[in-house]
Amino acid sequence: MTDAGQPIRASRGEAQPISGRGSAGASALVREPPARARGGGDRGPGNAPRAPPASPPWSLCTGRSGSAGRRRRLPGDPMASEGLAGELEAVLAGQGLRVQSWDSEPAGELRAPALLRRNVCYVVLAVFLNEQDEVLMIQEAKKECYGAWYLPAGRMEPGETIVEALQREVKEEAGLLCEPLTLLCVEERGPAWIRFAFLAQPTGGVLKTSKEADAESLQACWYPRTSLATPLRAQDILALVELAAQYHHRARHPRILPQELPCSLVCQRLVATFTSVATQTVWVLVGTVGAPHLPITACGFTPMEQRGGLHMAILRLLQDCLTLHHLAVETKGLLGLQHLGRGHTDGICLNVLVTVAFRNPGTHNEPPEVRGENFVWRKVVEGDLQSQLFQRLQESSVVPVNG
């Protein structure tokens, strides 16, 4: 067993320790976005429009056959001159990082940009709890659920940020101005449908009454958390209300709000970890093609990727470098979220904490062997980073992702 501060060997790559800010330079790499898909009308995941394949001048890696690309710093990017430790520190703090291309993508699928009302649907939802332990509810005006009660929620529109969409929906349905306090939960039905649930607080406006009923809602009212209005449009909000109450009583994860950074695809940046309980040591999987970086896996819109949910893209990347049949892979939750919503695409990047463990731990005190040269394990030896990682690895310290 190697000392905590010494590198370990993983396949043909050398696993260097992560020791603090400003280690080996991680100059930001950028890939030109694919051409905007054309076509009209809403389409389901199976009929997602396809953009022509692009040959970008800058590339990080493809996960299967990529090579190092030219390096270019991005103006205003705080991570452009920082090393891998700085990148990890930023992600653990809930910050965003520019997407530097991706290490894995669905085989044979053309890279179509994410476009609202074309191949992706994002939904925002707000949970409000006041000092009297009451929940803000709206009465639905839609024909299919007329008169039922629900939380303020709705689909994002092209050109909006996630926070702007939340504020618009709350104003339209409840009459209130608001600010999100934190992301509570992410729910998904594959990459094409993702809902962002927030704990929020009112900042102004006037509660909508039945006299102001319109196509958005019939009215809005506060109801005791233990005695919500009925009938409910759907039972799914009950778990979200309880999640908000738990967070309101005792924060279960640091405050997380969307970071406004562009992304062309739906993708996930992985903080994939292996932990030795015996030695209290944690390793992080690192991509090595180009500058060392936290791996990114692009989500696809094939039927298989839709059925497998977001976890499918994680497994696809890990299958590229690990033998998974003797390993247990678990998505612990979300560390951060980034989206811009202005420009040509509506992609998002989810920073996800993942654990890799042996199914039969035995005496395994070092991570599983890595195949190939595109990835290595790196030991985290800097005290603050290690403490942050161990804290986040506690299940209550991340935003849950529910499929």
C-alpha cells in the first residue's frame, strides 16, 4: 500500500496525487458547438433532429479514439489557469466550469445540440414554506386537471435561464415575485425530460385570487403542510414538500443554484471516487487526454439512453476504462448545475458525485485497475479537498437525482 502522498500506478497511466490549487496547469479547452438543428414542431426523443457532424478545431477527447487538442484559454474563465485541484475544488463548491468537450458519447449518434421544444424539455418547480409551516399551492386551470391543486411549476421557454423560468412560472401562477434559495432535487425521465425542484421564498407581488383566474391558474393559497389542499393533481409533490421541510429545518446540502455557463449538449461532469475505509483515502477518476480534467459524459437521445436515464451515460463512460462486473457504481447526487439558455443551444451540465466500490471489498485498499490510457485514478492528498470530498460522500450532502 502506497503512502498517501505518493503516486500510485494504474494501468499504463501514472496516478498522480491531487495536492492543492495551482497544480499542473489545466488550460481551458473549447470545442466549437455543432450546427443548430433545423426543423419545426415539438418532437419526442426518438425523433430528435440531427445536426450535421462537426470537425471542431479544438478537441479534448472522444473517450474511444480522441487525441489531445490545441489548448486555448477562455477569457473570463476563472479555471483557465488553475490545475486539477482547482477544478475539483470549484465543483465541490457548487460552481460551474466551462464544458471542455466530452470523454464519452453514444456510439454512432450524431451530436445534435439540445434544443427546447425540439429534443429536450426542462421543467421548473417551486416549493414555498412560510414561518407558519404553510405551503404555497396553486389551483390548476388546465382542462386535463381543472380544479386540482399543485405546486407552482411549468416548462422552461427557449431563451430563459432556469431561474428566470422559475420566477416567470411563479408570477404567472401565484402572482408572487420570488428568489430561489437552493436546488432541492432533480428528477429525470432520461435526458429529454428533466425537472428542477427548488426551495424558494417570496420577495414581493400579490397572491393571486379567484377573481384573477386565467389560463395559467385559478388561484393561489397557503395551506398547512400537514393538510394540503385536495384533490391533488399528482401525489409526486408530497415527497418534494417533505424534502423542503427537512431542508428548512436543517440544510441537507450546501446552497446550490444554477450557474450561467453555456453548454451545447445534455452532459454530466463526474466526480467519480473510490474510497479506502481502512486508510481513509479517496481517489478521483481523471481524464488524461489533453489537460488532466474531471471526465464529462454526453447524454444521448437514443431509445436505450432514454430508458436507462442519466445513469446510462455514467455507466457508458466507466465501461470505457473499468471492468464493471465486479464493481458497484452508485450515483450519490448532484454537486452543481450549469445552463445558460441564451444563444444557440439549451444544453445543461450536471456535476455528479459517483462512487465506485468492489462488490466484495475484501482487502481492496486501492482503486480498480484502469484499462487504456485515457483515464487514471488520482489520490486526493490535500487536507481541505479531502475533507470536502468525505463530507460530500455522506448521502445527505448532495442534491438527490431521482429517475
